[in-house]
Amino acid sequence: MGALFSQIPGYESWASMREIHAGWSSDKKYDIRTHDDRKLLLRWADRSQYERKKQEFEAVRQLEHLDILMSRPVDFGICNQGQSVYSLFTWVEGEDAAEAMARLNPADQYRLGVKSGEILRAMHEIPAPSQFPSWAERYNAKIDKYIANYRASGLHLKEADKVLSFIEGHRYLLDQRPLTFQHGDYHIGNMVITNSGELGIIDFNRIDYGDPWEEFNRITWCAFQSASFASGRIHGYFHDEVPDTFFKLMALYIASNQISSIPWAIPFGEAEVAQMLERAEKVLAWYDDFEADVPSWYLPKGEMER
């Protein structure tokens, strides 16, 4: 094993390494401990991924000025006799947020949700590179692909016709949307909670640029764990002033996500497909089969203060 990593600068300072099997990324991930008790995260991919991984690493470097707890870039390069590309980040020590959340009271869940929204808002202060393609063009193409893949999958989501109708009727919302940095997979599964109760953000391997509000397409994963946390995330992001158009656009992104998640799950087996269908049906119930714009789990600010 050592020969694979020996070309990485600082390798001689590593005391131990443990492979991490959690998550959906195709990267290999390792928990590194150094002799001077530093903790690092190593991401490891095939050399063919070099340009993508370089872009990811450089994009995360844009966040270095932000005062948030997150995996920060340390080093990037080629190793393993030119066959592999590596990215090295600081390790964020903490418990998986989804597990820790179950032991917290609603007030603390809400507090952390607010913090998650504030952190996301700070990330979105970073603009997309100039000359980036229009959002409406990009996301409409995604929607077309999602729908085509769903129909080709042979799987059936209950009330799918209502979801598809909602999507088609709200594409106009994509026009003239701003473009910013995106974490790309921002939800409770990519967060940790430290022993002191601080929220940390991890797994930046899906970074992109696009509509900042698209980052709420995975808030369903937060809501499954805690309505207080998910509601707090919205309030923290908007400083309690939530625009009316937000919920319509969030619903469009969530509806699109439900359609795309079904064929996405197929390579992972029947159990994963069944789980995605079950989750999608719960999302439809939250939105009354997308007759409603605001999900039933959402707790307005006034209700949180009662």
C-alpha cells in the first residue's frame, strides 16, 4: 500500500491511514493521522479525473477566507507513478450530523439548521466565472435528461404525471437566475457536529456553479431527519426574510430531483431503488402531489418561537 502513496509530499509524516467506505463518491477516501497528531482527508482518483479534480480543489480554495468549519485544501497532485491523482484536505473532527441530530432537542436542531443556512449563504457570495452558460439553458437540459431517463427506466413513481406536470409548468422560473459557487451536495449527510456543538461541512467533491437556490434540492434529506433543522436552514439562509418565489423554485428543484433519483438508484440494486421510491412518495405527500408550493414540514419563523 505504501508504494501507492509514497510520492505524495509529506507521506513520511503519516502515522496511520484508514480507508473510508461511507458515501456515494467513486473516489477512494482515507482518514490520515500524522506523527504530530494532525488529521487529514485523502481523496484518490484515476489520472483520467485530473482536470475535474483540479477544478474541484481550486474551487474549494476560493472558500479559504470564510470563517466556517470545513475541509480545507492542503495539497493536490499526481502520484502512483503517474496513474492516480490525489487531493489532500484537513479533517473535520465530529460525529455524523444525522446521527447526532437525533439526540438533540428541537431548539438545538433549529439552531444548527440556522447555522447551516448562514454557512451556505456565505459560500454563495462567491460568483461563478464570467462567461458561464445561462442557468435556464443548463437546467432545462438537465430536466430533459432526467425525464428521459425516468421514462426509459421502466420504473413507476406514484403520481409521477403530477410531478411532471408541475415541472413543465414551472420551467419559466429558471430564467434570469444568478450564478454562484455551489457545494453541490449540501445536506445533513455531508455535515458533522463537533463535541462542542459546532457544525462542520465536508465532502466538496461535487462542487459546481449555478443557481444558489438549487442547493436546496437536497433539503429533503435534512427534513427526513428534522423539520426544525430544515426550517432553520431556510431561515438562516434568508435571515428570516424568505422571498415568496423561493418556495416555488425550491419545489421545482425538489420535483426534478425526485424524478432523477429513481433511475440514479438502479445501479445500486433493488433495495436502493425501493428506498428512493419510498422517499419520493414521502416528498410527494409533503407537497400534496405538488399541488402545494410549501412542504408540510416547513415551520415558519413564528411557529419556531412559540
